Amino acid sequence: MTLNDLLQECARNTYNSKLMTRTTEGYVGKGLEYATRFLSGINYALRKVCREKYAPVGQDDVIMSGVAFAISDLTRTCIRVREVKQNNEDRSFFVDAIEDVWVKNVESGSTIQVTYDYLPANMTLVGLDVEVPLHPRIVDPFVLCQFADYQFLSEEGTDYDTARAQVWLGLFNDSFGSIVKPTQQKQVKVVTS
């Protein structure tokens, strides 16, 4: 599902689809104003989902210069470190208050593989055809629209739109609450004799 798909869904949900016509340049006029407002809500909801429920997973190789590395050395904005491996062997680690990751049993100059949850960059109207960075079997991308619709209608100011906004907020809260954090499952080799 692309960002444009989400923007069109937001427009349909708020009865603004006639104003949200995409041209070769993207959205223009009132459509650009609405797309910008919807995008703000989509990005907020995306960050909330990633921080609290489910985030995409990245993996980087890090060359150790001592026994610790900074989380900021990773290529993406790290939310949680999942595991650290060296030569496909798990290494014990902990993250301190300064956000350095201390790894046991590694030597300076050695390469480790770090698997982590990351916070995707904000989506922009420049990349309308970019895929939403959530796995659709774990997080329904339309949950992002539910929050964007709530935010959009809340800003409209009429009693009718405020009441509709509350409905979208309720739907978002229900959908958000039903997102289950996937558990990390290790592969276990079963040996039968």
C-alpha cells in the first residue's frame, strides 16, 4: 500500500475525494492543502505505532572500536536493539542510559551484526508512490488513516465534524489497541533419532 493510497482513503473517509485529484505534479490547490493535513496525521500515527507496537526491523554490521558502540552509529533511527551477533553467534549486550550498547566477549576491530527495530523517516508528498513501511499482516495500514481522519476533522471546527472526529478517534484507539507486538521466535532445530 502506497502513501497515495492512504491519502485517497483519508479523502474518501472525510468526503473530500473530489478535491483530492492527483495530477502529474502531485496534488495542487485545495487537494495539496488537504493532502498536507492528512500526511501530518499519517506520520504521527506511524511514529506512534512504531514506538509502541510494531516497527520495521533493520540490520547493520558494526565494526567495534572497544566494547561499546553508540546507537546513533546505526544507519537508521533505532528504537530497540533486538540482538547482537558475531559470526552467527549471539552476544550478550545491554544499553546504558547514554544509549551506548555494551557488548560482551568481542574484541576491538571485530565486526558484529546488530538487529534492531527502527523508526522510519517521515513520509513526504514528494514520494506519493512510496510503500508504507509497515508489514500489512501485522499492522493494517488503514489505522494510520483513522488517526489522520480524526486530526483532519478536529481541525474543521464544526460540531458535526467534531462528532465525526470522535468516531475516527474511537476507531483508531480500537485498532491501535488490537495491534499485537510480534514475539521474537528463535529457530529451534529438532533432532530425531
